[in-house]
Amino acid sequence: MASQHRKPRRASGPRVAGIRTPALATAALTSVALFSQSANATPSSDDGTPSLEEVEKKVDDLYRQAESATEKYNAAKEKTTTQRKRVAGLLDDVARRTQNLNEAREELGSFAAAQYRTGAAAPDTATFLLADTPQDYFDQTQLMGRLTERQKGMVDDYVTEQSTTMRKRQEAGESLAALTDTQRELKTAKATVQKKLATARELLSRLTAQEQARLAAIERQRQEEAARKAAELARRQAAAAPATDTTAATGAPSPSPTPSPSPGGGAVSTKAEKALAFARTQIGKPYVWGATGPGSYDCSGLTQAAWKAAGVTLPRTTYDQVTFGTTVSLADARPGDLVFFYEGVSHVGIYIGNGMMIHAPKPGTYVREESVYYDGESAIHSVVRPA
């Protein structure tokens, strides 16, 4: 799936988990860090009921944990598929080798019977005396010598095949045990995701209409701040971009086709353009944990599918995708690059330029364009260029 990962670090800036429910729309999981700047932040009530800020923080944490568990589920599912294929191959091999052993055993039995019928097992003196002529004895001895050599080779082959078959049976048994363990991991990860999501939904369902309205206002502020920072990044990238070709302005003949310029500077590869084109067609499809398309996606399922459309095979999970390709700085990010989030590398989006990305945010939301600063600058982990 899956290796252990540290719990994602809480961003120091405004936070938002991005869940959408019919009651809360896109503001359900906003960052009340902005709201708590008010001197009248709501404390816990005397009866132990959590404040709005505490509820939001708890839900935010639950969705971070659910997303991390989703990536572990993805890893376990992929591992299960691989192990199942290996077990099937080993069992087929064992069956074929067992058939070979049965056939070899029958042939060895035929040799033993032939020796008995021809008297090959009798003493040489008796065989000589019982022969019709001395020449018959020598002919028979020569024939049985050849049979003995052939039999010896067959016995050696039989012993080797028997040993190999036993080893393959042991490997198949071990693989079956490993498959069972992985299936248990898969079941555990699935249960973890479902439990986290159910708890988050329960907490959100208790919010009043007034609290929902306050969260919606905070969400708008958060989005405005994220958009502002994206625009700043776009300006920095544009300023750092190399001078573009001026032949069009001078009327000189155009050179051979080259990759399109990036909105943030730098050329975009043909493969990246294909990955982006695919990602854009997925906008509006729902986030579903563990999904890889075509009707729904989780975050790493979307990036994997986008680059697959460009002919590049990415690993399934964020943990593995972050190691695939070349790491670049955010300032050098180009459309098509993968932007990873949180210390535990539990989320990923595909950069489209101008400080924006396409990603599948969280359960209850849809694939959409959003600022890479959607959860604060400190949430950004790294940027990787797959090709």
C-alpha cells in the first residue's frame, strides 16, 4: 500500500478541509483560524458541548486522517492484486509440475516392470545360463545397460522435479499467507476510512444554520487569501521566465513546432499537455476514496489517470508518486507537475500554472481547479515533474 507515515503537520496558516455536504456546500470544512482572530471566539459550553472552532478542528483532523488511510488502502489494494496474480501463477506451476511427476512416476514403473519381465534383476550367471545362445545374453545385457542409463537419468530428473515442486508448494503457501495478511490490512484501512468519515459527518450534522453561515463567510475569506497568493506566485514565475522567441514580432519565419509556453514560465512538454487536457475533462466528477475513474477519483487516482492518458505510468499512491520524477521548487513549477501536500504526503494535485491546480480535494467534494495555497503555504510539501 503500507509503510507507516508520520501524522501530517498542522498548517500554521488558515486551514480548510474542503468537504461539501448539501447543508454546508463548500464551506463545511473551513479554517476557523481566521474566525478565532476575533476576540469573541466561542469557548466550549459548560455542558461539555464543543465550540465551533473545536468542531472544525476535529473534522479537519478526521479528514486528514481519512485521506492518509485512503492512501494506505490504495497501497494495500495494489499489493493484494499483485500477490493474487503471484499466487495464481505459483498454483498453476505446482499443478503442471505435479502432472509431470505423475507421468515420470508411471514411466519409472514401466522400466521396473520391463526389468522384471526380461530378468534384468537376475544374477548375471543365471541370465547367461538361461539365454538361448551366448549371443542372446550379450544382446540382452547391452539393451538393459542402455535402459539402466536411461532409467538413472529419469530417476535424477524425477528427484529434481519433486524437490522443485515441494519448494514451489511452499512458496505458494507463503504467498497465500501474505495475501491473507494484506487482505486484512485492506479491510482495516477501509474500516478506518469509513469510521473517520462517519465521525466527521456526525459532527457536521450538529452545526446550526447560524454556525454554517459563519463558516461560509470564513471560507470566502480563505479562498480570497489563497487566490491572492496564487496571483503572487504567477507574477514571480512570469518575471523569472526566460525571454520568449521574438520572431513572430519581427516577421521572421516560424521555426519548427516547440512545446507551448507555460503560464508560469518554462516550456510545457507534449506529455504534460496531454495530462492537463485529461485532467480538465474530469472537473466536476466526485471525489470517492479509493477511486481511479472514470466516474470518480481520489487525489492520487486522478493524477495517475491524467498521466496515464499521456503515456506515463505513475505509481498508485501519493507515497510512491512523490518519488517518481524530478523534484523542482514551487517557483519553477510548470503545468503538469505534481504538487504534494502535508508532511505525511497524503494529498496531491496537478499544477496548471498561475499558482493553480486541478485536484480531487476531499470526500463530499468534486474535482476542481483551486489555488495551490488552498490550505496555506505551509501545507505544500513538494513539487515533482513526472516527465
